[in-house]
Amino acid sequence: MPIPSHNSTLEPTDYTVWDRLREWWQKLPPQRQDRFAVLAPLAAVMLFLAAIVTAFGYLRIEEIDREQEAVNRDVEYTQQRLRLRLLERQEQIMRLAKEVSNRELDVDEFQNRAMTMVNQYPELRSLTWIDERQRIKASAGTANLSSAQLKGTNNTLIRGDTENIFKLARDLRQIIYAQGIAVAHQPAMLQLHIPLNDRAKFAGVVMAEYSVDALFRYGVPAEVSARYAISFHDSEGNMLAGTVITPRGPASRLLPWTGSVNAYEVPVSPVGNGLIIRGQVYRTSLGVVGSGLFWLVIVLSLMTAWMLIANWRHTRRRLRTQEALVLETSFRRAMENSILTGMRALDMQGRITYVNTAFCQMTGWNESDLVGRTAPFPYWPEDDHDALSTRLEDELAGRVQPGGIQVRIKRRDGTLFDARLYVSPLIDARGAQTGWMTSMTDITEPNRIREQLSASHERFTTVLEALDASISVAPLGSNELLFANKLYRQWFGTQTMGHLQLVAEAGVPVPPLNDDALDSVDAFAGLPTSLLPDNEAESAEIFLVDLGKWLEVRSRYLSWVDGRLAQMVIATDITARRIAEEQAAVQAERAQTSSRLITMGEMASSVAHELNQPLTAINNYCNGMVSRIKAQQISEEDLLGALEKTAKQAQRAGQIIQRIRSFVKRSEPNRSMSSVAGMVSEALELAEMEMRRRNVRLMHYVAPRLPQTMVDPILIEQVLLNLLKNAAESVDAAQRPTAHRLVKLRVASAQVEGKPVIEFMVTDSGNGISAEAMPRLYEAFYSTKSDGMGIGLSLCRSIVESHQGRMKAENLYNGAEVTGCSFTFWIPIPEPLPTEKQGRQS
């Protein structure tokens, strides 16, 4: 067993970290040691600078966090104070409104009570009693209802935003807070509408107006306003009262934690987002930027780092200069040995001055055999001496072709190969031409492939001749026809006019051509490569009167065999398909008309009932007038009144007949900018007949100010009527009690997949849709009704999808019990034209 040496008994811990660092440092070359010697102080300075900046930043961020917590706490405290103040005033006004609803107060008493409250509470500007007809019955205080909010001769009716808030309170029967109309030279106001109910009927509102400025002055605690800049804002960020802190300029934002103002905002309950309280902290400290010590450390550190970097760059520049010659020599030698293209240099007299390794390998001649030789060169074939000598003279005279020339080259063993030569001037470092540089590429294989492609082209042409589509190829900017198959020659002959006619009728764009584009050629085949567009083939459907055919025209660009950019046009006869599509459109239109006729047939009893009422009234009026005329007991005034009522009933009957006639008449689809409210109104007039006949109550809501949309109004009315009729039938079949026999229609704007749409939703309280019927709901000729034809919902979905919309159906549940069904469809809102957008912005 060998005895271990003395070194083998050392523990691994004896080899310290310092020993490893010393060994690593000694292995580094002198250049790397100089680099680390300069970079180490630079890294230390930068670490010191980063530590100083981090320390200042951490202290400032801690200060900002404490300020933020304080402003959050105080703003929320102020919001609670304002909330309690508003709720206290709201309860007092509600008690006053309740006494008005119970008719315990008349106008004078209301005015006295209201005046007492206005005088007692400084933030309460006025109290106004408005009846259900929007007439001001009594008002106390300084009301903010200007002439822009009043109408009529006696200035007793409201309009504008106040009227909208009034209507919202009337519809919702809830307390409404809203911003009043901004009146010039007057402070911002806050309106409170409390609805009045008289035996479950809407009897008007009691409107209270708060001064936002007074609410700020008396509602914000003094200790909070002393520490912070408190301000009130509306939902759009406009300041209504208070003070704000102006942000500092860009000079104060040199660091991430400088120049910021701690702020916190929260909506004032119960007003909501319509009134937001914002608090901003007054800046009392100079911050990090105002500290002279901070800037002194920064400047000294940057100066030290700059001097170290300058010294390091000077050292590196000197080392690079020393290594330049070695790197240049190595690079040139490696490039010469690795390049695959043969390179040859000639002086101004045509003498070879340089050849690379690839050139020698191509020709089989050594460098010593070629350098210093003049024409004829050893690699010239004997039969081509004259032609090659002429080309050499052209090269030396500067008459070179950008696309290169193709020649034959003889190897040392006597074999020949095809090569392409590219010639360019050889310029020295002083900018003077010292000769010509020639690059040579072996194109024997590309030529062989080109010959194979030519044979393949012949076979491919045979296939094209047998196709049932017209194919033609023509170069751009020329009347030459490069290729035309048999069907093209049958339709248009052998001229280019047919090709140009197809291109013009299809509207295919033509890319511009210029001489510069022809300079970019393929390295092997010499074909232009930069002229071919990257887009896909164009396609269009056109009708040619001369042929009497519908053609589908497709085109694309290709590089022809001679390098020219050409356009290929493929025209396919689609006349039979277009005829089938037209017949399908006619059948769809007939199906829509039949659906409307079937719908009106099912509603015949409802229509008869609706017409019977005005006709009965006309008959009664006529019989009454005849009896009183015979008895000579009617005056001229009574006779005129009876005749007017008779005419009104006759007009009503005519409107019913006209509405039904316009709904069921057969017409071409006519899309136009249509009002959503008008379409819904027309559909409801017809649907209400069916609802009354089946004892079903119809409730509808149409959002105000809906934009117009591009639709066929008759088809949309047909969809609405079918859905409403199906809903009424579902409720009737479910045999719900009278209180639950309800159908709802809601129309409003919405967002679907990020796009604005108009949403139509029809909800009923029937038995819903069974799980078996749901997958086949829109299947043609499938119906869950015993006497149904199964085309209603299928046509409805086809109409909606033809308007780029979508339709869906879903059951409504109360726990596990089905309580009804909801049908929803969307119609996209057309985007405004650019001119319309510019007009709105101006």
C-alpha cells in the first residue's frame, strides 16, 4: 500500500478563498487584469451612489406612506360627517314629503315649513314642490331653476336635466341625487328628488337643492381643511368647490419619489359617484431634491465615475489599436479560406493580382499559376477566347452589367462548368480605384435544375389546358400574353384584351415598377426577387356581358422564366352558383313573408277584436246622431263633436289596418338608418292585441337616446313580434295566475366582445324550454307546439344574423324551479364615418 505524501494529508479547508482568488488573478492575461483594476473602483463608486440614493428614497417613501395613511383617515372621517349631515336633511325632507303625500299640508303651509328649513340649514338652497305634470306648485328659498329649465308661458314647467331627473324619480319611485344644471356665474348645485305617492300613484316630487359650496364650508371639519386641500368634484373630475394643489413642474420629478402629492378621494354617500370628496396633503418639507447634501454626494460620485470611465476607455483604445493588425490579418485569412465564392482581382491593365482559395479550387489552378498572368487566362476554353477577350475589354472599360454575365470555365483537367461572373470596382483606402474585383459562382446545378423545370413546365401546361377554368399570364406594363390555356382562348381568343378586361373588372391593384427594382437579382438564376408582393391572391366576382357569365376572378403575381414580373389571372365560371344563391335569397324572402302571414293568421282573432272596438264605436256614434237628428234634439256643436269622435275611431281602425298591411306585405330587404324606438313601438302595437286576447300583461322599457342603426325595420319588427307572441303563448300555456301572467321587453345599449350593440331582451313567466328542445330550438320545421310549423325561430335567427347580430335563449330559475324564459338578440351599432367623428370633435 503506497504511503501518502505530505500534501495529501492537508484538509480541504486549508485551501482558503484568498488562495483561490490569488490563483484566479494570476491566470488572467495582463489586459484582463488592467480592465478589472479599473472596473473595481468604478463598481465601488456606483455601489456607494446606489446606497445613498436608496437610503434617501427609503426615508422619503416612509414619509409619503405616513402622509397617505393620515389623509385617507381624515378624508374618510370627513365623508362620514357629510354623510350624516345629508342623511339628517334627507330624513327631514322625507317627513315633509310624506305630509304632502298625505295631503296634510297645503301650498302655503308647505312654503312656510320649507322656508323655515331653508333658513335653518345654510347648505339647503331651496325646496320646491313639483306635481305629477311637472308644474311647480310651491317653492321656498333661492331656486336654481333658470329659464333654461322652464318652459310655457307661466314659467311653471321644468325641462332639461331637471326634467330628466324628475322622470327618473317617477319611473324608479326612489330618492334620486343628481347634479343640477350649471348656471353661469352661480355656484354648483346638488339636487335631491323625493317622489310623492298618492294611493300608490305618482303625485310629483319634493325637490331640494343643496349648495355644494355651502356644503363644503359647513360640512368639512375645520381641523381637516387646515391640514389638507379639500375639494369636491363631480363624476367627470370637474372641481365643484374647495381648493386643490397644483402639481409641481418637471424639475421636481427627477426621482420617482419626488414631485408627488399624496391624495385620496372617496364618493360622498348617499350621493354616490356624482359627488366625490378629494383631499391633498400640503407639502411642508423640501424633499430629497432640496437636500444639498444629497446633490453634493451625487455630483462627487458622478465625477469620480466619469474620470474612472474616461481612464478605462483610454486604456481600452490603446489595447484595441495594438490588437487591430493581428485581428485584421486573422480575419482576412479566415475569410479567404472559408468563402465559397471564387474571388479574382485585376489591376487596371488586366493582370491578375489576387485569387482566393475557392477560385483555385473551382478552376484547379494554383495561386502561383494565376497571379501575374494576363489574357488569355489558363481557365479560358480555347473556343471562347475571342468572346472572353471582348468581355474583358468591356470590364476594364467600366462597361459592366449589374446582373452579371454567364460564361464557361475550363478546369485544369479539361472539364467545363457554367459560371456567373459579377464585376465591381476595387477601391483602396484613399478612395482611388486600383483595379476590378470579380466574383465567380458555379451555376451548373442551377442550370440543370432550370432544364428540368422547363420539362416539368411542359407537363404542367398540359394539365392547365384541361382545366375548366380560364388561366392567363401577362407581364406588367405590356400587352404581351405569356400564357393562355384552352378555355381562355375559347372565351377571349389569343389577345391580351380578355386578360386586361378581367383585371379591370375585378379591380385588382397593380404594383409600381421601376428600374431600381430590377437591380435585385437571384444569386444563382439571376431573376428579380424584390418585385413580388407579399399579399395573398386577390379574388372578386364579376359579370361579363359579352359572355353572359358570372366569373370568379383570382389573381397573383409571379416571376416569369425570363425574370419579368407577371400577373396570373384565374377565371372560374360560377354562373350556376350565382343562380342558386339568387334562388335561395328569393326562397328566404318568401319564407319571411309566409312567416309574417302565419303570425297575422294566428293573431286574426286579436286583430278582429281590435277592429271591432272602433267599428262598434263608429256604429254607436252614427246611430246616436241619427236618433237625435230625427228627434231634433242635437245642436250643431254636439253634432260636430260626435263627428270628430267618429272620424277619430275610423282613423284608429285605418291605422290598425295600415300597420298590419305594412307588416305582412312582401317587399325587398331595405336597410336604412332606423329609430329603435319606432321599430319597438310598431311591434308593440301589433303584439298588444295578442297580449290582451290571452290576458297577459306586457311591460316594456326602451332606453332613452339610443342611436339609430342600419337595419330593415320590417324584419326587426317581425323578430320582435314573433318573440313577444311566443312569450304570450308560453305564459298562457303555463296557466299562471293573473298576477304572474307577465311578459317584459327591455331594449338598451350594451357591449358584446368589446363592440357597442343594441340589446333586445324578451322575458316571460312561462314554463321555459325543455332540455330536449333547447339544442333543436332554431332547427327548421321543428316545433314544440302541436300546430306549429317550426320556422318562426329559425327565421328570427336568420334575420338577426343577416344584420351581423346574434341570438340566444336561456331559462330563468328560482332555485331549481324554472320560472320563465328569456330570448335575447343583439344588433351592432354602426360606427360613425370619419367625417362625422371630426364634426363631433369640432
